[in-house]
Amino acid sequence: MNSFRIAKVIIVFSSLSYLSVTFLKNYNSPENIEKRCILKFEKDFKKRLETSDEEWNQILDFADNNYLKCMRIP
């Protein structure tokens, strides 16, 4: 009975380890990082009607810089 309990603990620990490594590998893939960054800064790229062209250019520069930081591009 005791060896069965130890085997269950080892199987559960191994399964959780495998799932966490797989999740982190998928979460940190370049495609998923890009998708998260695009969604995060998409709202910055929508032009508001009351925004002047000069202010709009500053907003775009700021959003572009933040996007590049999010993508970890210097």
C-alpha cells in the first residue's frame, strides 16, 4: 500500500512538471509573445477624431516604442 502511494505521488509530480514546462514553452514562444503584444497595444493605434496630427504622431511613436519593448527588441 505504501509503495502505491509513493508511485501516485511520483506520477502526479511528474505530470505537473511536464505540464508546467509545456505551458511555459508555449507561453514564451515568439508567436504567442507577438500576439499578446499586438493585443496589448492595439488600442493605442486606434485614431480618435479629436486628436490632432501632431499629437497622433506622438501617440504612434509612444505605442511603437512600447510594442518594441514588449517584443524585447532594443
